[in-house]
Amino acid sequence: MAQVPQTFFDALAVRTWCGLALRALGRAREEIDAINVYPVADGDTGTNLYFTLESAATAVEAVFSGYGTGAGEPSLADAVHAMAHGALIGARGNSGTILAQLLRGMAQVLADDRGGETAHVGGAGLRLALRRAADSARQAVAHPVEGTVLTVASAAADAAEGAEGDCGTVARAAYEGARTALAATPGQLPVLGRAGVVDAGGRGLVAVLGALVEAFTGEAVREAPAGREVPVAPEGLGAGQAAPVREVWRVSDTGGPGGVGGAAADGPGTAGGAGAMGGAHEGHACVAAVSDAGPSSTGPSAIPAPSAGPCADGSQALGPAYEVIYLLEADDTAVARLRQRLDALGDSLVVVGGDGLWNVHVHVDDAGAAVEAGVEAGRPYRIRITHFGLGDVHTGGGRSPRERAQRAVVAVVPGEGLAGLYTEAGATTVLARPGEPPAGGELVEAVRRAHAREVVLLPNDAELRHTAAAAVEQARAEGIRVALIPTRSAVQGIAALAVHEPQRRFDEDVVQMTAAAGATRYAEVVVAERQSWTTAGICQAGDVLGLIDGDVAVIGPDVAATAATVLDRMLQAGGELVTLVVGDDAPESVADHLETRVRESYLAVDTVVYRGGRQGALLLIGVE
């Protein structure tokens, strides 16, 4: 269905663009993965770009949802800031990190160029935004290389600067400039030329710019790649059977098949692709295996460094063996020092962000040193360490030869304390930090990581219902039997997990877990950040709010008193068990105060207390 053309770049255009770009990357994801040979031939560029854009689109949707029906719509500044922030916190891989900086660069221009109350810009503003995007992305890369997504972004900005007209005209010029530059990348980067493919990151950017054209004109652009590559799936695979090798067929100048351009092996212990493509070991295609023990719990420095080893063809692998990515809270001065240190440790260094929050990406041999450098600079979190031969060694997400379990539970949890509790109970967890809900891609990855034929998903947040539903559909398409239990709070998830019985029939287990979650009323105690209207009246910044089943029920000045009132109201309807999850910022005495109140006032009601860590809410309460 054609989109309604957007004359100006406003908040609605941002939303439309994100949605179209996400669909475009979804269609092209496998193709882009298949031609991924630089900087590492690990076959995940398309997937990383998709996850990055998904996080951006989710953040934009959250901004629009916040306004509600009849409450107007966000400004352009609101939308582009959300887009950039979402991409930053969700950036995956080298190309995803660069895409996040491209979107941030655009946001810096679009948010500052407001055309009145409607907050929109025209073609001139879009030209400036594309230029800023290309320049800022190039500055974020320690050692820019031509023939990559940076070249394609610069060409798009150059073409846009020569276009006069509205946003649709400028966007189309940028798209055509990017396509032309993409077609030239095999001649600029030897590893691409030997493989007979265009740059994967650049191919992804062309798809994103094509979506920008469609957002402004309502017309879909040509989706065929501008290069010579024609990715094909290996033959002879049955339905639901994983392909161990991705092949890219080169097309000769006369249009006929020129032979196999290369293969990226997906099996454990190998990171093929570039090695088969004309001996292109610049792509770090072959690395030694880490020890079976994996990373030690004593800290990141204990992650084993690989020993040098030969590749399958007898040649020696070049380049670092680990990809390290993390979000970092730090000031500009500390980040400048961090860049220098990481640049000395490895390559493919990209540091994007600003205003105290950064996304750090680097390829190194000493993953522990890269993380420790982040600790010295500020507070790193969402740390992801991937061995190019074995998959994710930090989260245990590598491809494993072990037999699949029959059933597993995957749960989203709001704090480190609950993550430990759920993990002890056998669940695979996804950590959701305050203000940073997980994207659908993270949920799908967690389902895969659970390595089971049957999976029960507990989102534990009402706002995640659509994201979780999309993740379930994707997992089901991969042949995994998944059931979604619509838990709206972590305490409902605890109740569901308590009755989980893997030995029962799957449907029966899901019914029992759903019933336990549904029989658990939930509440949370938080501090108001600003003055606002609530269902309990007007609250002021700093007031303590007690929410029962998602609605504000109590407004008070004191945490303990407000929590006690909330608990009394919940127990008026009866109950046998009270679950308290105490956050790090809650007063030390609040749990003891509530336990005493239940013991003295409610006979035959038990209380259990957990420490939730940094979970956003001061207190979570469940009553069963």
C-alpha cells in the first residue's frame, strides 16, 4: 500500500520513515547478511542493522503513544531525539553503531531547525541533516575506510547538496547518490572486489534511504541492489532446517554465473566467509577457539585470549578475535581518553553518542581490557562480547552442539537482583533497565538462547505486549513452539514461574502459569518526576505514588506510609502470599515495616522479600 506523501520532515514523517525502513531491512536482512565480508565475515550485518533500526522505531512509537488519543502529536524534536536515542541504546555491530551515529547526526540538525508550532523542516533542512549525518559518522570511526557505509553516506550527502526542491526531491537524490556509490565499493575495498560483492553496511543504508524516499513521495523505490551480487540460499534444505553455509554467487560481466564468491560458515568454532573469498583474511575470518570454560565469574579480565592459529586453508588468521560492545555513561573528557586506549588495543573502533551516553564498539584480542577501559572511563553496561568463531561468550548465546531442552522459560526482568532470582529458577532472562525496554530482536535472541523446543515467554510489562507478540511470531516462524503469557509485572512472572512444571504437557503448563499470574495483583511504589494529573488527583514532583494494577491509587509524601496504604488496599480483597521486591533506592526499613504490618494485621498471610537491585521502582508488590 502506498504511503501518503509527506511534504515536510515532521514527527509523522519520522514515524513513517522508521516503519518503512524497518520493513525494508527486514526484507533485505538475509541478503545483507550473505554479502557481509568486511570488516568481519560473520554474516550478521543485516541482522544488526535491523535490530538497531527496530530499537529506533520502538522509541519513536513510544513517544507517539505517550501523547494518546486526542492529545496532539510530538514535535519533530521529540521524534528525532527518540529515534536517535533508541538507535544508540539498541545499536548492534559495526554497521549498526555507525547507523546510530548517522541518525544522531540527522537529529542534531532536525531538532534545532524548527518551523513554528508544527516543528517541521523542508528540503534545505534535510540536506543539512544528511551532511551532518555523514560527517559525524565519519568522525566517530577511529580509522575511516573507503568503500564502506561511510563512503555511501558521504555520497548520499553530496548528491543531496546538489538537489533543489522539497524533501522528496532531496531524499531521492540522496538515494540515487548512495546507489551509485554502493556499486563502486568493490573497486575501493579489495576484500569486496575479491568476493564480488558490494559493502553490506552500505547496502543496508541504501535500503534505509529508499524508505526515506517512500516516506516523502509515497512511491516505493527499486529494491534490487546496485552491485553485482545475487545471494542465493543453499539447496537441499528441508523446512525449518538451518543452513550451515551462506553462499554468495558472483555474476560475471556478461550476466552469467561466475562461480561461488564465498561462504560464511555458521558452525561452531569457525567464522568463515572472507577466507573462502579469494583468501581475504583481512576480514578476520578465522580465529582460534576459546576454552570450553568460557568467561570467569571473577570479572571481564578473565575472558580467555585466543592463541594464534591457522585457518582451515592453512593460512594464518589476522586481526582481533573478539567484538566488544557496551553502552557507557561517561563525560566527554573520559571518552576521549577511552578512544585512545581502545585504539591501541584493537581495530574497527567506533564510539558514538554524546550528552553523557555512548555506544562503544571495538574488535580486540583482550576483551577484558576493553571492558576494563570502559570501567575506568565511566559506567559500562549492556556489555556484549562476541568471539568471531563461537558467537556470544558473554551471554552464552553461541551456537551450541548440545541437544535442545524440551522446555524453557524466557523472562524480562527490571533489575539485576530479579535477574539472579529468575536465573536460579531456571529461566533465561532479558534485563530491562529503567527507560530502556528491550527490543523485539533481544527477545527473539533470548528465545534462541534458551535452546529449547518449547518456550514460555514472560514479558512482565504491559508496555511490552506488542513487542513480545512480534517476537513470538518470529520465533514461531523459526520452528520454535512459543507461548506468550501476558504478565504485566515481574511479581506476576514470579507467581507463574513458581508453578512451572516442565514435565507437564505444554498446554497444561501454560494454563497453570497463566492462571497463577492472573491471580496475582500487582503494585509498585515510585517517585513522581514531574507535576501531572493522575487517577488519584494531581501529584507534584517528588511525591510518592502507589500504583495498583497500573493505575495511580495513592499519593503520599513518605515511601513506607504510601506502601502500607497500597498493601492494605490490595489485601482488602483477600490474599495468602505477599511478595515484596525492594529496589536499591528504597529506604532500608521499608521491607521490615511492611512485613511487620502483614504479620500483625493479616492472619495466615505469608510474606517473602527479594532484592531487585536497580529496577526503576522503589518497590514492587504482589498479592496472591
